Amino acid sequence: MADTPQAGTTSSIEDQIRLREQKAQMLREKGAHPYGNGVAVVAHHRAVVRVRHADDDSKRLEEDQSEPYGLAGRVVAMRSMGKASFLSLRDPHRRSADLRQEGQGGRARLRPPQADGPGGHRLPRAGRAMRTKTGELSIERQSSASSPRRSGPRPRSGTASPTTQTRYRQRYVDMAASLEVREIFRRRTALIAGIRRFLDDHDFIEVETPVLHKPEEAGGAVARPFQTHHNALDLDLKLRIALELHLKRLIVGGLERVYEIGRVFRNEGIDRRHNPEFTMLRVLPGVRYPTRI
């Protein structure tokens, strides 16, 4: 077909998407589902394989074959070495692992069905530990499972950064292109977990208070709220702009130390540093005790 784009020869996003759609249709004609449902269970991280077989050479791994290790990750590189082909996968913790496919045509069977190159597909694989001729610890592919694949190209690490608009409107694009951005998300999770541990250790109780407030209850700060309507109750409501009012009611009710980490909504300006919805921490100590028993 004259209008069929060739892999690796086009930079048009539309052509790349069309090429992947054609490959997906070829798989359907062969009875395979190119976009498998479900998520494969991944039993191991690369670090587990590294620690268990750090001192094992290729001869020992060949004689005393290991259990099948289940790994998964994003494809970041592909290379062919004679009869063997390799995929390099990167897991969520930045670590990479090599997967080997032996035999004639190994590259064709190992590569993602719709990829022109590495492509960024996530691939679950299972196989025993082995070492390459260069001594690199790898996984020899014994079985694989299908996983959903992209219909379009992904941002490549090391290329030009997405525009500011794209970064903040499509955070997943920013994370796919930048390992540093993913690290920020992990640090945020660790920070919130640390705050929870600290407050829990000091006898505070975490609570959840209503997000929808009656107009007369939507207070606790100076801000313009979002408005909505409850159909079943025929009642106008507002999204909360602060957390403290309902927390104070809990203090009245007898919970002396309470806190909440929750979303609040303010119908005001928006820019790169201000979002209409954001996470707020509110702590009410209630009665202050001099010492803990």
C-alpha cells in the first residue's frame, strides 16, 4: 500500500498512530487481542534478583536453575545479539532489567507487537535468572502475558521537555518523560505518610468531614466556593473551602485531638502555583496535656 507508513521512517504522530492501528489489526486477524484486559501479577523486583544471585556465575546459574522470576517494566531499549535478543525494562524505581529471548526469530517474538522500537510499552515477563556472555545478570524469557499497549508514541526521556501547558494539564505525560517528576510524587506520598505517623504517635485521631456544605456552613476562610445542587434533596450546596468548622464540632463532641488531610475547593484564580482544588492539613489539638502517660 502506497499510503502505509514504514516503521522508523516517519516523524508524524498521525502516521505513527496509524501504523500501530494497522499492527493491532494484523494481530486481531491472527486471533490475538492486542489490548489485553487485566493486569498481570508481578511477584519480584529487580533488586530481589540482584541480591539472590550477586555471587552466582553463569555456570552455576546454568547448572542450578533458579525459580521463574516475574518482572515487569517499561521497555526502554531493544538490541539483537545473534540468535539472542534483549529488552531492557525499567521498573517504577528507575531500575532496569534485561530479558533474553533465544532462538531464530527471537527478536520478532520478543518485541512488543505494535512497537517500532522500544515504544514505552509495559511488559510482564517470567523466566529464570541467567548471565550473558558479558556477565550481565538477566532474565531468560520463559513465559509472558499480554498487557495494554499504547496506540500512539510516548514522550522520550532526554528529549525536549513538554510545554508548561502540557506538563500541568496532562501530568501523566510529564511523568512518562521525566523520572524526576515521578520522584516528586513519591516524595509527596512519603511526606503525607510521615505526617500521619507523627500525629498518630501523639494520640491524634484522623477523621473525614463533609465535602458538601450547606450555604450557611461553607466557611472557615475567606474564599469563593464552588456551588452545586443535590437533586434528591432539592438543596443548593457548596464545596468546602476549609476544614476547620466541622473539626471544631468534633472537639465539642468530645474528640480532643483531631486532624484531617483532605481536599478543599476554591473558585478563584488559577496559575502554575495555584489550583482550584488542593490538599489541606488541619490539626486541632483540643486540650493540651503536659505529658503523656
